[in-house]
Amino acid sequence: MGLRIALFGQAAFGKDSLVRLIEQGHEIAGVYAPPAGKRPDPLAEEAEKRGLPLIHHKYFRRKGEAIPQKVDEFLALGAELNVLAFVTAILPPEIVEAPRHGSLCFHPSLLPRFRGGNALAWQIIRGEREAGVTVFQPDAGVDTGPVVVQKGGVEIRDTDTTATLYFDRLYPLGLDALCEAVAAVASGTARYEVQDESQASFQGLVDDTVARIDWSQAAEVLDRLIRGCDPQPGAFAEWKGEPVRCFDGQLLRELAPEAPPGSVVGLREGRLLVAAQGGCLSIGRLRVGAGGKVPAAEAGLGEGDRLS
């Protein structure tokens, strides 16, 4: 038996969630996607192609309170379940709790660990070895509601960036988990497991305060920081008064340059080699100042330069 669903989401994950839910036989009451940006949003494009009701809102609350017109607009859809697939906007309880079956939300970690908006990045930065996905019923807290479906067992590799961990392995797993949870709600077999607060952790956003490279830290710590901040915001140091953001990082444990940490010790196969405590960082791409990402060999840095 299908449900009448309001889908909130964006990007490719939102689009693929929409397609899978329709294939499962659910009716889409409406699709909420972000306002149009420089590039078309895949979810919005798919909804338009299928002739589904498409709604664009950046905000649903004003000064912490639900915007009445947007709540009324939502209630008019008559949704039985909300599905939150890659949602960054904060939805008020007047929308989250309104449908008969409430809401389901996707999160890219094994809750209750790594709550928060940058869970993927923090798992790499903190050196976690296992990742997974959770579909839960949101409540008033941040990623604190009861779990409906959880899938783990995904190895975090020493070469993973936030992008590779998500797109290569957690993305398809997340789609499966989300559709499994919706099917369980539809069949009346869903179980809602309260999260174990003794195991909970919350990490804030990965901003430039987090992303700044501290050369007093060990090479393996900096390697995780660079990979965790790739593709956004880019772990950075400074050179000639400008930020230099590092992408496509690798740790070369076999190299232990005697140069001070942060010193460029050469290029190898187009990759910049930078001395660190207990190893060497190999960087494939850089962004200097406000410029775009370029191959490290084209960024202008060379042997003897120092990243502060």
C-alpha cells in the first residue's frame, strides 16, 4: 500500500529518492526543493519533468517561529508522511509532525554518534574506521529522534575524502535505507528505537576555524583534516598572506623530511610534497586566495616555500 508523501530534499540524492519512492508505488503530494541557483537542482528538474507540485522555499521559520502561510500551504497537500532526503532547511514542528505518520529523515552516520550537519567530514577528521547511515523520525532535537532503519559496516579508508565516502558507498546505502524505512511505515511494521544518549556525540559545522592547518599536529592528523575538508571548505594554511586550500591529499608515511613542518620539499608526479610531523603530505590540487582549484604543480609554490 502506497503513501501520499511530501518530499523535502535537493541534489542528486533528493532526485533519486523521488524516483525510487515513485517506483515503490507511493504518491508524491508535493516536492520541496531549494530556490533556483546558478545550476539547476536535479530534484527540482525531476519534479518538473514529472509534472509534480514543486515548491521552493529557503526558510520555513522566521525568528524561530513557523511562517503561517508556509504551514498552510503544506497542510493543503494532505501528505501522510514527510520524507527528508538531504535537507538543510530547518522545518518547524507544525510541518514535521503534521502528517499522520510524521516524518522520516536521512542522516549519514550511525546515530547517535556524529549528530550535526557535517557528520561525514567529522568521521574522517576524527579517524573513525566504520561509517553507515540512519533513517530516523525527527523530533525537536538535532538528529535525536528514534531510529527506524540503520545500516553500517562501511569501512572508512585511509584515502577517503568526504566526497568519496558519501558518493561511492553511503549514497546507495542511504537510498536503500530510506526506501526500506518508508516501506516499513507503509506496511505498519516500522519499529522506532530510542537513541542511546550515553553513546551520543554532536559536532558543529566544519568552518575555517576547524579547517585551519596547525603544523604542530602529527602528519596523520593533518591528512585526515585535509581529506575531511575535501571538497568543502578545504583545509588551509597561508602563503604570501593568502589562504592556500588543499585538496586530493595523501599521507606518505615512508617520507619523513627533515625540513620544518609546512615546508614545501618538492614535487612528485605533479603533486606538492609538504613536510609534516612524522611524515609527508602529498597534495594534488590547491586553491590559492579567491582563485579556483588548480593542479598543485600550477599553483606557483615550489621547493623551499613555507606554508604558515
